[in-house]
Amino acid sequence: MSRKAEAHKIYEERVVNDSLARLAERLDLKGLPFSDEELKSLAKRHRESFRNPEKRGERLARYKAVKPWGSTPTA
């Protein structure tokens, strides 16, 4: 891994940790049914989707294609 890529990875990790720390000041994150890794994953995906709307659209299309709630949604 190049120095630039490694520095970017460290920066992203720091940003995610800082944002989760700020969120923890307002909300009880330990009360949520998510592990620390899951919270970090959600924060990373949110940052990706905020910066890259095309990626957000692709991910949303994949989720809609799976339809985990069944073949017919209930009203």
C-alpha cells in the first residue's frame, strides 16, 4: 500500500471515529442493537454515499432487487 493510500485510510478512520464520538454525545449508541464494527460500517457507508451519489444509487438498487420483506409488500 502506498503512503498516500495508507494516509487516506488513516484519515478516513479518524473521521469515522470522530463522527461516532460526536454522535455518542447526543445519543446512547450502546443502547442500539449494533456492534462497534457495524456502527463503523454504517458510518463509512454514509460517508461514501454522501460523497458519491452514483454509488448510493447502485447500492439502493441492489437492496431493492433483493426485497427481503417478501414478494408482495403489505400496506
